[in-house]
Amino acid sequence: MNMSDGRPAGVSPVSVTVDLVILTVRAGRLQALLIQRGKIPFKGDLALPGGYVRDGEGLDAAAARELFEETTIDAAHLHLEQLRTYGDPDRDPRGRVFTVAYLALGPNLPLPVAGTDAAEARWCPVDEALESDLAFDHGRILADGVERARAKLEYTTVAAAFCPEPFTVADLRHIYEVVWGAKLDPSNFHRKVTRAQDFLVPTGDHRLPDLGRPAALYRRGPATTLTPAILR
Amino acid sequence: MNMSDGRPAGVSPVSVTVDLVILTVRAGRLQALLIQRGKIPFKGDLALPGGYVRDGEGLDAAAARELFEETTIDAAHLHLEQLRTYGDPDRDPRGRVFTVAYLALGPNLPLPVAGTDAAEARWCPVDEALESDLAFDHGRILADGVERARAKLEYTTVAAAFCPEPFTVADLRHIYEVVWGAKLDPSNFHRKVTRAQDFLVPTGDHRLPDLGRPAALYRRGPATTLTPAILR
């Protein structure tokens, strides 16, 4: 197919990639999956996992494929949404490359298997990652992804995507506290999340803590929006 | 610059466009700016305004340029945000074209001047546009833009972008009622928006209605998030 049919002068062919901001809560910290680049440009630098969208492949499918290649996790098992597209003319030294960034949020995921483009992949605390020099404009993309996650905890039920099921209200509060970097009042939080419509579904089971009362166990409910919102 | 440097087999060069969902409230209805396509593909069909991102041009700049070309409106005078990127392999019969959709919200804008790609441009009520066959996947993009606008009225101050300044609380309520397609209780609405932090700034002036009390006039405040939210 001749791609030049509709393109006027001053419009050259380009490339499109997907990049993934994959976040989880591990060891009491919000962490992002980063790879060490195995080839030029930025060889040896830390970067977000990602790659070229293939011929005949949709964007969501490309994001899911890269997710699987980097983490061996099926996209169906976590929250995956488009974040934003970045297309500054100078963002890639190879030429004009637009990248469609995705945000993936999931429970403490197994350590990733290094893929073809990843010499090494690792979880990195987000605050440290944001202070290091990531390849391309990946620092800005990571910052946007973290801010999107923080904002969505206010008015959506997405925090539960970080929790392996079943989970307690204290498990869920731990996610909010880690992602927001702030302590929350336990009884206020308990009241808000258990009254929010279709956020949490009781399993009927309880977890026995080392001390104190048994804690009710929940799984994720069908609601996507959180009403009323829980504000930072 | 040789673009093939980083591209593996199975990844061909592509094109990137921007498309604009431009919404306003006119004559008591939510309306979108549509153009009648002047060339193939989909010649003669209604479509969202948009065009190719030029060499050396950023995405936001391309969106602002297309907005100006289609409406003669400066992007600085309305709310413009990235909506989502669409890249289904079959969405454009010319070949692989990814489009970065933008959402523009503004006060009742002057009728657009037909640009080079627009044989004719017009405001079209959104409910009628969504029932007609738009070119490409523009029906889906328009539906996503309208839903984004409706959702953002709940938890952001963006409704004020539809109001020419200065405006009354009744003007603002009219926007909410038209965009949501639902009547709101006037005194409840008045209480909520005037108590929301930094949403509305009183000008000190009043508008004299044909009958009834003078109505206080406001301009847009600095807040972007609406706290507490106003729910549909």
C-alpha cells in the first residue's frame, strides 16, 4: 500500500512505539518496572519497557504483548489503560518516533524475565526512578503515570487492582498510604470504603491476625468509579 | 535520517494525524464542529477536523494549528487536552495511520472558516452527529470525547470553559444541564458551585434580568479540580 497517497509535502513517515508504566506496591513502596537498555540509543540506561507497534497490531494489543514479554503477566490480570501519547520532535535520536504510553497497575508481581530488548529488568522504587536519568523522555512519562495513579485513587476503585485477592480493608489502606505517601485514619478509611457502592464484595471469610480481631476479607466489586470520592 | 535504524522486521513506517473533538453549547444543545470531507477517502462524508502532524511539529502544536485553521480560534482561549490515541490497523484505507485525538471545549464559538481540508464546516448537535455515519472511526472518537466532557464536569471545573466571561451561576447551570441532558435543582447547584474552592471568582458586578433579582457575575477561578465533586 502506498502510504504517500494522502500525505502532503512536509509530512514524512514516522514510527510508533508503546511504552509501559508498570506500577506495583512492594516492600512498602510504590515501585515501577524498569529495564536496562541492551542496545543503542541510550544503551545501558534505565528505561520504561516498550517497543514498536507491529504491522497489523492494534495499540492495546501491542501494550499487552510488551507487558507479557517483560513480565510474563497476562494483561487480563491487571489494570491497563492508555496514559498519553508523546511526540516531541526530538524525543528519539533515531528519528520521528511517537510513543503511546500505557499505565499498568497490579498486585506485587513476580520478578520479570528479561525479554529480547531488555538486558536486565528490575523493580525500582518510584521516588528513586524519578531522580535518576531515564532514557528518552521516560522520566516525564513515569511522572505522568504516577500522578495519574495517585489521582485515580481519589475517584475510582483502581486501588484494589494493587491488592491480591482476597484482601482486608487494612491491605487496601496500605495501598492508599503507599501510593499517596500519607497516613490515613483507619476508622475513617474503613467507613468510607465499606460504604462506597460496589467497591468491595465481602467473601464471608476472615483473616486471623497475629493479634487483634479477625479481619473481614473482600474481593474487588464491579464499580469502577468511587462514590463518594476519597480525597488526598 | 535513516528511520530504519531501530525498526525490526514486521514494523513498517506509518503516519500520525491529530483529530479534534471541538464542543460548545449553542442554542440550548451540546454541539460538535464537523467538516464535510473535500477529498478521498470518505469524500463528502462528515468528519472531525484534523490533519497530519508535520515534520518538526509537536502534538499539542499540531492540535492548536488545526484548531486555528478550522475555527480561527486561538487554543489559548479554550480548554484543549489530549483525549486518546486510536490505532486500529484498518481505521484508514490509505494505510497505517495513528490519530491522536484532542478534546477542545469553549464558549459558543464563531462559525468556522472552511480550511484547506474542509469543503464545508458546521456545528452539529452531538446527538445527531452520533447517529450519523462519520468518516473513519470518528463516531467512536466523538463518543469518547463527549463522555470525557460529561465525566470531567463532575470532578473538574472545566464546565466554566463553556461560559463566556463574565457569567452567572444560572449560565453555568445551563452548561451542566445541556451537557448532562438533565435538569438540576437551582438552589442546590448554587450552593455547591459557590462553596467549591476557587471555582468561581465574583466580579462584584451583577446582571439585571428581565424579571427577578439581579444575578451576581463571576469569572473562572484558578482551581482545576472541583472539590467536592458535583455528581451526575
